[in-house]
Amino acid sequence: MRISTTIFLTDETITPVRLARELEQRGFAGLYLPEHTHIPVERTTPYPAAGTELPREYGRTLDPFVALGQAAAVTGSLGIGTGITLVTQHDPIALAKQIATLDHLSGGRFTLGVGFGWNKEEAADHGVEWATRRELGRERMALMRALWAPEPTAYEGALGVSVRASHAWPKPAGGAPRTLLGGAAGPGLFAQIADAADGWMPIGGRGLSQSVPVLRETWEKAGRDPADLRIVPYAVVPNQGKLAHYAELGCEEAVLQLPPGDETEVLRVLDDYARYL
């Protein structure tokens, strides 16, 4: 099982360049970065980690695509990815170009982690209607796939998401990047994964013994090849037993959480995590 990492990179942490080089030198498989464009000061949405204040790094997060571009430029084999991209907070035509460019320039190393967010105020500032955000995300993903198609392909969704048949190059390696959906286990998410994704990115990796068989059944009923399903536990605080359990469930990759610290702190944790490689 491959071992990758994720971190809230900010203006106060280790840099993307230094971290990427250190990850590749130690033999880690990849680097995934989260996304928040901004955190409104006045908000009513509770932080998902109940009972705690929203950590400082959420409002200081680097743009993941810029940071991953730096990481890709100074490495040769390190996987890069988002965990996750808030697709509904982007213009999908521009986002399709960003993703295709990053995947092309990195030699096909990019994984697109997709999610729908938890901060209603952040989404509202992007003009997102909260109740329809999942359907909007589905349509924007479909639009991007139309732009990545080998021939000019039009798309028109029910929510006003549309693009004319267009010339749009470069294309992602393999026609589209590996796409993983994040979110809590449930029939709606699993149906969406089976319909239009390559797998699931469960945050924290809890409860997989119960949820993975359900996802596999949904996947196979949709006519998907069982061998193609990717399950990547994300933002995991590791121990040997936990990682062994993921491997037994057929997970091909696990993404370990790094602290949003300075160079000294992050490299110390990397050295500790190296025992799992």
C-alpha cells in the first residue's frame, strides 16, 4: 500500500518546494493539499470537529494548484493531488484548464480529490446555493470531462452549467485525472462515485469495515469493474494496525496527516512516519 501525506500548507508553514523534495527523498508516494479560498469571520456553520475552534490554518491555506505546481516542478515521481477541490467554488471552464495543465506538466501525476464543502458562508460568497451544491458539483464535473474529451464536445446541465463544443488543450494524461470523491458514507455519495468517479476518499478512515462492502456492491451494480475501484483513506493519524487494516480492505493508498507546522516540526513527523513505508 502506498503511503502519501496531506498538510494545510500556509504562509507560516514549511514551503511546498522543501516539503515535496523531502517527501520524494524519503520515498513517500504523494502530497495532497486541501482548499479554502477564504473563511468568513461572521459565520454560523459549526466546525465539523465538534467542540473545538476552527484552527488558524483554515484561513491561511495556500492555493493548492499553485503550491502543487511548485511541488511537481522540483520532483520527478511524487504524486500530487487535492484533498479536496471545492468544485462548486470554481468556474469549471477555468478549473478544467488548471487541472489539465497541472496534470500535463507533471507527467500525469495529478489526482483530483473532489468534495462539496462544509462551510456554508464560504460557499455563499461564491454564489453557491447550499441545497443544490452536490448536483451543481456533478454538473461542473461533467462539463470538465466534456472539455477533456478527445474531440470537441458540448455539455448542458439542468442548473445552467454549459459549454459549447470547444478546442481545449492540453488534455490530462489518460484523458482525465484520477478522480476521488470525498464525503461521508451513504447511498447518495456511493451512487455518485459509481456513476462518475474512480473511487472514494474517506476522511479519517473510520468505519470502513462496514462501508467498503456497501460501496463495492454499489460499484458493481453500476457495471463497474471491481478491480478499478480506488479507496484512499485520507487525513489519517497512523498506527501499524490501522494501516494493516486498510491494506486488508484492499486500499491501495493511505494519506497521512502532517501538522501545519514549520520546517523543523514537519520534518520530525516525516521521519516518524517513514517507519510505515
